[in-house]
Amino acid sequence: MTSSRSDRDRAVLSCPNAASPNSALLDTPLPDSALPDSALLDAAVLDTAMQSALAAALDGPRGANPLVGAAVIAADGRIVTGRHLGAGTPHAEVDAITRARAAGIDLTRSTLVVTLEPCNHTGRTGPCTGAILDAGIPHVVHAIDDPNPQAAGGAALLRARGVHVESGVRAAEATALNDRWFRAYREGRPFVTLKLAQSLDGKVAAADGTSRWITSAASRAHAHTVRTRVDGILVGTGTVRADDPQLTARGADGALLDRQPRPVVLGSTPLSPESHLARNPRTLHLGAGDDAGDEAPTPLPDHLRTAAAEGISHLLVEGGPTVSGAFLAADLVDEIHLYTAPILLGDGLPAVRGLGATTLLEAHRFVLDAADSTSSNPAVLGPDVLTRLVPAPAPSPDLPSTSTPEI
Ligand SMILES: NC(=O)c1ccc[n+]([C@@H]2O[C@H](COP(=O)([O-])OP(=O)(O)OC[C@H]3O[C@@H](n4cnc5c(N)ncnc54)[C@H](OP(=O)(O)O)[C@@H]3O)[C@@H](O)[C@H]2O)c1
């Protein structure tokens, strides 16, 4: 079958935003003769479906895996989205396929749109390419290629099996969606979440050193849920000395939850043999071998690569202020979970030390992470507020000048 571009435009499916074709969105022109009937889609339809897939991706947990969303465009124009909700759960393509099947959609006449190239490897779940081929989907459009060589190759395999594959729709947004994840991947380190539990005036301990409990039971319950989905929790030797933490994930009754992260300690000071973490055989002590003398300490990125080599793909940094400052100063924080309790401590320990910013222009800037369909951001947790933040993509052009004092 052959069809011209204008034929395809006329044959556009019943999508609400199908009015403005924009073939520039596609980096690969559609080779008319290769297209199945099901792929007679206007570029605007693909664009709308990709927007839905990008929105669906935000429902996924930030961390060990990239955020991925997918959408099935049915022959009647219906769009059914799917998302990946974390390690061990179905990938976005499989989720969208499952939901489309449940909606009675004929997948052999549908197009699958996905924010990242379909994977071609068997991890905890099967390869997405297999699910797509099994479903008989004739047309796949992905936004960007997979940077992971283990997972990549899906597009080539699908093409070799006769599926019409295109890429490049909303590529900039798909790249931005996982900007920090891709950076962590390139640097060979875990994705890093920094947790800060502070007072209204940014203190994590009172002047006398007491720090339990600044935030409420609701905040702590949330933080323990986060602990269950990370691979490791890191504190510095200062916090081990001050608090003797266990770094376990526990329920409200104190019972251990099913999935336990690996405790990680940073610093050259040996742990007291009586401490919880010294007695835990799973504890990973980074920097324990560092000479406290003249030798330069091991750089933080090297420690993180060691953690990654130990199987830690998502690391939760829980402080204290010296460690939090070191991670932030080195631009190694991919997201912040900021729990703020409505108390004032005045003199006390600041949440972050040694950041290296001396003027406002050197401030480290963050923006609210996008809210998803299941939770708001900021979120109210009992009396506290949880704000999820990500590094600001670029300096804001409307920054106030520090040379002109505000009066
Ligand atoms: N409210 C909260 O959520 C919260 C959470 C955690 C801690 N805290 C409080 O914070 C206080 C402890 O603060 P802190 O700043 O002393 O402790 P910390 O940040 O946990 O530990 C500081 C130590 O970490 C090691 N370290 C830091 N940066 C490093 C790097 N780049 N490379 C290698 N090692 C590095 C150093 O250990 P070595 O000197 O051994 O090399 C340093 O002395 C306690 O009062 C605790 O209660 C509060």
C-alpha cells in the first residue's frame, strides 16, 4: 500500500488535538510504502499521545530506574496510557498494552508511543520488544534512544521483525524528564535522593544536639516508606556518633518492613564496635580505609562508584549537615525530600554545612519536582510539609542582582 503525506493527514484518527500537523516533530520521515494502515497518523496525534505518555511517566518513583510512560493509540483514536511504577513491576509499554487489551482495543491496528526506546533485555521483567511483537503492534514511536547498552537495541530488533519504528517525538522533553537519571548513569553512580528533616528555620538539631524527633510521625512514616524502595541509606560518621542510627525501614509499630536498604557510612573515623551499624554485617563503610593523615581523601564520586559496584542504584542520603553539604557542593544530589516541621529552633545545627556559596549568585537553586496523578507536591504530612525538589535546570534570567540592595 502506498499513501502520500496528505492521504495520511486526511486519514487522521479522531484525536482532540489532531488539527495542526507538525511533521517536524518526527526525525524520521515516514516512508509511505512501509506504513501499515494503523499508522496513518497525523504528527499531531503522535504528539498528543507522547504528551500523555510523558505525563504518565511522572507517576513512577524517582530512583533506580528512569521514568518511562507509554500510550497506545487505537484505530478509533482512543489513547490508553501506561507507566512504569518501579523495579520488578511491568514496564510502561507492557502496562499500556495490558490496559489497552482490557479496554478491548485491537492492538494489531494500533500505534505504541513510548518516552524511551523499548528495552531489549530480560531483567526482573521480560523484554518490552517481546511484548510488542507478541501483541502484533505494527507501529512504534519512541521519543529518545536508551543510553543503556544493555537495554538498547530494541528499535533495531523491532525493525528487523517488520515493525515500523520512528523516534524523536518530544525528544527534548523526554531527555529533560530523566536529565538527572541519565547524568547519574553516565557518571556510573547511584541516583541520589537527599533527605532533610528540619525546623521552619532550617535546623536539623537543637543547640544541645537533640534531633529526635523534629518531624512528625506522619513524616517519619513517609520517610520509612521511601527507605523501602532505595538500595542504600548513607550517613556520615558524625551522625553515627551522635545518634547511633540503625538505618532500617520500619513500620509504625517498629517492625521491620519487607525490603531493607543497605546501611552506608561515609567517613574515615572507625565506628564504635558497639554501634548498631558496626554490628550490622551489611553495613558498607566508605572511606574507612582513607588515611586521616596527609593523603587527600577519596573523592565523593569515587565513593559513589564503589556504592554502585556494590549494587546500590538508588542512594538515600540522610545527612548530617557535613555530608549533605558535601553532596550538594559536588552537585551529586538528584532530588531533595525536604520535610519541614512547624517548629523554630533558633540556635541549632543548620541542615547543610560547607556548601561553598558566599553570595546569592552562588546559591544552589532547585525547583519543585512535577506532581503526579497520585500525590501532590508540596504534600501535607500531619503538621509537616514535604517538598520534593530537583536541581534547577539553568540559572534563572530574572535573578535579583546582589549589587543592588533591596530596600
Ligand atoms: N534532623 C535530621 O534529619 C538529622 C539527620 C542526620 C544528622 N542529624 C544531626 O547532625 C549531627 C551530625 O552532623 P555532622 O555534620 O557532624 O555529621 P555527618 O555529616 O553525618 O558526618 C560528618 C562526617 O562525614 C564524613 N564526611 C563528610 N563529607 C565527606 C566526604 N566528602 N568524604 C568523606 N567523608 C566525608 C567525615 O567523617 P570523618 O571525619 O570520619 O572522615 C565527617 O566528619 C548530629 O547532631 C545529628 O543528630 C540530624
